[in-house]
Amino acid sequence: MCAACGSGRVRAPWEDTVGPRDPGASRRLAAALTRWLGPWRWRVTPWPGGYALTGPCGALPPAGGVDEVVARAGAARPGELGRRLSDAPPDGLDLAEAVVRVSVLALERGHPVVLAGPDPGRARRLHAHGGVAVDVVPRPGAAWSVG
């Protein structure tokens, strides 16, 4: 572990490598996670090493990335995250909403996911939840889609 940044992270989670550089990304991701998990009274806030979590019964241990937050929520409410996938359209998303949707899809379905949008890099394959392929496909436009 390097810990030079003070976060204790060995390497950045996959969501930190998608999209343009954005100093407010963790705040936006925390807000998107809170919107996704709000019906179960979970609150997510940015924290230097990832995210601080509050559940319906109080504070929970911090999480290192979006996948860890989604995995904990999925374990606490089995099957309910997948039901929320049909509530929101898979197209026209901002980056934070798209990242949360990719993480939920990867956890619930366990098969490759495509994330298409205005990514400044080249097409590449990342991995969510320890091995589910996430294919990032740059395309023109301002919105993201998940498939």
C-alpha cells in the first residue's frame, strides 16, 4: 500500500478511470448512490478513502468504492437492487448515474456490461465486482448509456 494520498487505497477503483477528470466526482457519485439507495434509508457521503455510509440503523463502516457500497446494499436487501433497474432508463444518464447502474448490473446479473458515452480515452475493458467485464466505449454526445 502506498498511502501517499492518505486514502489508504492501493489502486483506484474502476469508476475513477471513466470520464473526464472531475474534482467533484466523488461527491456526484455519493449523491447518485444516495438516490439509488434512498428508498431503503441509506445515505452515502464522500470520504477521503471512498465513501462514508449511514444505514437505517446508523453509521456503517466506510466503503472503498462504488462496487463495495452496492455489494453491501445488495447483501442487506437481496434481490431489491435488481428490481430498481427497470425504474430508470438506461440511456441519457449523467456519468455518476451510469456508474451506479453499471455496478448494480454487474452485481445482479454477473455478465459483461457496456458503458457508452463521452469518455476522453479509447475503448477499453475494466472490471467491476472483482471480474465482471465493463466495456467502456467512447461516443460523441453529452449523455451516457448502459447496456
